[in-house]
Amino acid sequence: MNAATVTARIVSVLLALVLLVGGLLVAVEIVLAQLGRQPWLIPWPAWASWLGSQTWESTGVRLILVGLVVVGLALLVLALRPGKPRRLALPVTDRNLHLSIARRALQQTLADTAARASGVASASAKARRRTVTINATTANPDTTDVQQAALTAVTERLDQLGLAGRLRPRVRIEVSS
Amino acid sequence: MSTETVPDLTPSPAEARVPEPEGRGSLRIHDRVVEKVAGYAVTTVPDAAAAPRRVLGLTVGSPRSDDEAAKVTATVYGDSVSVSATIAVAWPSPIRGVAAQLAQRIRGEISHHTGLRVDRVDLNVVSLRLSEVQGRRVQ
């Protein structure tokens, strides 16, 4: 799991908590208002009076609305953008069986496969819709043989999985210091 | 209804009201029953096991034992059922071979225990690291 995914998940959880607490606060304020009590934490009478003095022509109102539209469109584009596939279908002969492998599991097995190739010290894999990229390290200054060994191992593994024609492997080798 | 009786041959009034066997009720097998059976089937196939638990994308807890039933979703449609399971396969066993064997076992177990026909099996392999953490099963 990369840093962007971790960040997105933490932000999502925090946002969900903010919405939950905000919703509860609003509910409490509504009940207090119905009972004729003073506001608790949200100074809504002041907000309501400020909003009452605004018109559609007000610069502040227009700026806020334009900002909301921009943020909404940006979120829409992000949501509609096709992400990486969560799973990849594997070919099977049984027509009533539908087999798939999670992208994370595929990356793990390809990284393990590359790491076992001759000369490879460590390896990681990133799978996309049509390509899989292996980033490997080696202590061997001559990286050509190591790269070829890793590429052969990964290609064989993809062939075993039935993904050889669908995912194109690429191997990047770095010499570890 | 006639009250004229022949003691040894004519059914009593209560028996006469009992409908034919096929009309006396129905048997409906719940989705959860099929899920249990299929989850157990996963434990019987070498090199297949329940997938590790994940929370927010992170693996939590220790690896699942071979005897632990897999997470399965089943939907019964009349006499047929579709099954979806999330599993782990021992690396480097051939995934497609293990999956074919498992699908066969799931069909057999469900057919044997419930009489339902399995129309579709969806298997999602989410882990291939089983053998590295708990070793291969002795066969």
C-alpha cells in the first residue's frame, strides 16, 4: 500500500468523523432550539442573521458558490477517473467458474518471483491495467543479466497465471550500494 | 363427510384431511446454510484456505488456520445457487488448478448436503503467501 492510499484512507476516516460529529451537533442544536434554549456550541443565530443580510449579488456569496462548484467538479473528476483494477480475471476452462486474483496478491507473487531470480537482492511490483513494473535491486554492477533473469522469471509466472498476453512485464534494476 | 366407517380400512377424519405429501409444506434452504457448507469445503482442499482478515486494507491478526472456514457469499435461486468466495492459495501452487479443484469440491459438498445445483462459482484469490507463513499442508 503506497503513501497516497494510506493518506486517502486516513483523510476519509477523519472526514467521516467530522461529518458524524457535525451531524450530531446540528441535531442537538435543533432539539435545543425547539425547546427554546440558547445555542450550545454553534452560534447559529449570528450565522442566520448574517445570511439574512446577504443577496445573490453579494461578492462573498458568489465567491463561496464558485468555490463550491470548483471543488464539486474536482471531486467528480477524481471519482470518475478509472483507478487501478482491484482484481484481474484469470482464464479458466470451466465456464461456470469465474476466477480472479486481487491486484495486491498479484503484485506480491510477482515481487516474490522476481526476488528469487538470480542476482536480485530485493524486488517490488506494481500492476496496472496492461503493464506490471518490477523494481529490483542487485549488488551486481552488470545489471543486464540480472534484469534478464528477473524478466524471465516474472514472464514465466505470468504465463502460469494465464496473464502472459494481457500484462506486459517491465523490469527496472538498480544497483544497491 | 361420511361418518360411515369400516374400522380397519377407512382413514379417520383427521387422517382424511391430511394433504398429499408434496402439498404438505416446502423446504427452503437459506443462503447462510450454503455459505457454511461452501466455507467448509475450502478447508478440505489442499493449498486453499480462508483469506486473511483485512481492515482498511491492512492485514490484521494471525494467518487463518487450514481449518477455518472461508468467507463465502451465496445466493439461492430456487433449486440453484451461486457462490462467491474469497480465498488464499499456497504459493507456489498453481492457482488455476487449486481453483478448479475447489470449485469442484464446493459443487459436490453443496449438492450432497443441500441438493441444490451450483450454477456459478466466483473465486477471488487475495493472498498467495500462505505457505510462507504456515507451511504446506501434509497430504
